[in-house]
Amino acid sequence: MKFIVEYTGKSEQRTLIYREEEFSFDMEPWIYGLDFEIAINTLTLTIIDGKVTQLGGFCGLNKKMKTNYNVPQSPKGELKVLQPEKYWDKPGAHGLNKEDWPVHVNIQTGWVCIGNPEERGNAVEFINNCVAVIDDNKEFVSLWLKPERLPKL
């Protein structure tokens, strides 16, 4: 699956929360409706009209994941799937990764990285406190999330 970044100066206006009792990320408000979903580990990204509009799902965090990686510089904009019509008639979530990507937690900054935190590319804040990094091959390399608060690790 390929992605494109469009820098617009605006991102989706949703609040990212971490539900400690469920070990999961969630958004408020949640929009019910989608064209299809993309799975990264056990998180799903909702696609509407070719654009990633929200995310949620299980992501257990623990102290073994502590790191000092920092989120890359990321202007606000849109994260879009290239040729989304290829996925409309295929039910279920479309997985981006065959094996789970590593999860890194910077407890000083509150950012969680799923994927490769050292990989560089085009970073975009597509939802408030949600950043995607897309490499030069239009591949998704990391997802950075900063919920309102992290659990105590």
C-alpha cells in the first residue's frame, strides 16, 4: 500500500486518548463510517474518501518499551492512500506489516512510536498529536502518537 502526504496547515481535529484499563488508543469524537481500514500491529486506521481520518485499537505499553526517541518535525496536513479504490471492495482491515512493528515510548515527551523511529521521510501531523512518516518509496515507516496522558510505566 502506498501513501501520499499533502501539507495543508490543518489536521483532523480529534482528541487521542489512551484507555489504560483496555490497553488501547481511542479518539474522541469517534466517527462511525468508513470506506476501509488499515491495520498496523493491532491498531486500525480509518480511511474515508481516501484519507486517514482516525485510529484506534489495542496497544499494550510497558516499561521495556522506554526510549528517548523524539517525534520528527511534522507540519499539519493530510495522509492519503494512493489509489484507494483498489481496496473498497475487499472486506476487513488491510495489514501494512507482516510482523508486528516495535513500539517505543518516550515517557519524558509522552510520544509513542510504532515502527522505525530512526527512519526519515515525509512526516505529517494528520490528526492532532498523530504523526505518520512516509518514506521516499511512499511506504509507511512509523506512526507517532501522543495521547492526552500515558499510563504509568
